Amino acid sequence: MPEIKPTTSLEEITALSKRRGFVYQTSEIYGGLANSYEYGPSGVEVLRKIKNLWWDFFINKREDMLGLDSQIILHPKTWEASGHTTSFADPMVEDQITHKRYRADHLIEAFLKKNPIDNPPVVEAMKITDMDQFLKEHQVKSPDGNQISEVKNFNLLFETSIGVIADANNKVYLRGETAQGIFSNFKQILDSNRVKLPFGVGQIGKSFRNEITTGQFIFRTLEFEQAEIEYFFDPEVNDWQVLFKDWQEQMWHFVTKVLGVNEQRLRWRRHDDAERSFYSKDTYDLEYLYPFGWKEVWGIAYRTDYDLKQHMQFSGKSLEYTDPFTLKKFIPHVIEPAVGINRLFLMVLCDAYFPDEAKNRLVLKLDQKLAPYQLAVFPLLRNKAELVNKAREIFLQLNKKYSVAWDERGNIGKRYLSQDELGTPYCLTIDFETLENDSLTIRHRDNGLQERVQIKELEQYLADLLI
């Protein structure tokens, strides 16, 4: 079996993203901002479609799921209860000359990539003391070739304040994850909805982390979107392992069947005892083979009743569930599947990247559900009014039902190449033959096939092609 490799390099996918308006660097005119990116006209469409597909699959189509949209700024005690104010940190080192900061685990990964050793450590499972010892033992230096400091924990929460005076009394945080809003709203959800266990609550929203990492494009950023689910259940009634396995299968199905990602570039990785959080009984990462290696796309953890217990302790409010039949009161346990929408976005772009050397073109073979445009309409020539008018008529008609791009720039070949890089599945060209017999040319993105279709048959033809 041939070795599975990434579809592209980070430089290539970054260049395509900028060239075709998928992703821009934040504040580029001012020199940019580290670990910060924005989604252009093409990218925002793909991002929106991923979110809509996730919501439809995991929330709308399940009768045991509810949706939520909690605030970005929560009561600061939320983050004390969750442990984020004390243990939400990355291992950091500092260049002793430039004072630039780097993730210690990333320096170790980079060293091992260039200097393979026997029995290399599992970097994800290394503690701070292990990392510090490794860096010293192998005399690892900063990317600029300078000595580095000892490894220290760097808290990732962004601090801000409410009001005009910044002091300890009005300090708040930008949320580091969306999950805590689900836990803090648990009682209100129970009181306002007729739900019974097992049930889940999901939401999509912005989170913020004061990342010190650079160089992985949109994989790790200061501001990002999460789609998180907390699935609550009674451990005496439901076998957590059965529920856990079912959620893994649903995650795998969503990525491979709904988003259309090649399963050969996916794998599960289980956290060992050293890496797994102390309150978790089991944790797995669904990893994808990005240009910079196997990295987590989606995590799933069995968090027991830890979170609700913590919020009960810090708030003094009961977050118990009362079984409507037995009247038993208890704190539910929870399974948490959590994914970064931006990582899903980067994954589908990388997976769709296809250099078609035979036809000397680059094709973004996005699943049609994800492509920024489903169709593109061209007049063969822009200076022939009869062609342009006919093409506009067809464009306006199709635009009522589909997402359609209009393009009359340059020659027809360049327009095809542009739409290939955008991932547009089908291009419709109106030419002189259209004026004669009311037919047009439809070109298929993936194989370049062109065929004539009568305009009167176009509606049914497209209905068979597009979802």
C-alpha cells in the first residue's frame, strides 16, 4: 500500500487561499497581526456551509439535541470553576536574545523531524519537566539559533475589563472555549425545555486564545470558531462506552460522507494517561494529515460529572437532574465532541487540492455542498451584446435557486482555470450556437468534460447534478 502523503504544502494552500479570496492575513496593510486571519468572499461561503452542515447534522436532525448561543464574555467565576484561570496554558520558551516566544512542544517536534532518534517521545504526552529535560539534553535552540529559557506555562486566556477602570473587581475574560456556556446554562435549559436524559446541547461560536504559535496558517489562531456538544446522560442507565463509540462514528461519518474528506488521511489517536485530563476517563483525537503532519481536527472526551460539579461548587446552585419517573436526583455525566470550524475548513481545502498535471491546471475538488459557487455562467465574448444579454438572462434565472458566479473577464480558458481553483463544479458557456438552437455548453470541473444541453432541459439536468 503506497504511503499516504499530504495533498499539498502549506505554502501552496496559503497562496491559493489568498489568490482566490478564501483567506486573507488580518490587517495586511499594517503588516499583519500574528496568528490572525480573515475569510474572504470565497472563504466565508465555505465556512458558512460547513457550519450549516454541522448544525443540520448534529442539531436539527436529532431529536435528542438542543441548540444554544452563549455569550463570549461570561461571569469571571465561570473560568475559575472550569480551571482555565490556573491550568489553561501552553508550554512556552523564550529566545534569550530576541525575546520571541515559542511553543516548547513545537520546537521538540521540529527537532525530531530534522533529527530522527530511536524511540522518540510522544510529544503530546510530555509534561513541562519532560520537555525542559529534552530541550536541554539535545541542546535545542530557537529558530533564530539562540539559547532558550526554561519551559514555563503560558496562560491562554485573554483578559479584559468591564467599565472604564481596569482593576481586579471588574476583570473578565474572552472565553477560551464555548463549552462552559453550556454548563452554566444547564439549569435554565432544564427549566425551560421538556427534555429527558440522554440529551445534548450544541453551539457554534467564537473562542479566543492568546496563542504564541506562528507558522501553521489558520490551524491555530488567536480568534477561532468552535462547534461543541455536551451530551448529558445517566451513567447507571447508559453505557458510556456505547455512547462514546456512537459519537465517534457520527464524527467520522460527518467528515467523510458529509464533507467528503478522504478517509485515508484520517485516523483516531487515543490520549494516554499522561496526556489525558485528570477528570477524563477517555479521550480521542480525530486527526487529519495536514501539510505540517498529523494534527487534531476533532476531539472527544468522556468528562464524567466534573464540569457540573465544579459549577455547583463555585455558584452554590444545584445543577442536578431529577429523573421524571424515579425522582432520582443526580449530577449527569457528559461526553464532549468538540471541533474547530477553522480546522475543518483548512482540512477540506487541503483535501480538495488537486494539481491536474495532465491538463496543466490546479483543481479544488470541493464537495459540491461546500463549493463557494455551484455554477458559473459565461458569455463567450464580452463585447457581443446578444451573447451577454442571453447569458445574463440565464444567470438571473439560475441565481434564484443556486449560488452562481458571473464572469466575463479575459478569454474563456482563463475563466475555466479560475473557476477550477475556486472549486466551482460546473461552468455554463453561452456562445453563438446558443443563439442558433437554444443550447449551451456545460463543462464539468473534475474531468473537463464538455457537453451541449438544451436550455429547455437545463432545469432538470441541473436538478440531477446538484443537491
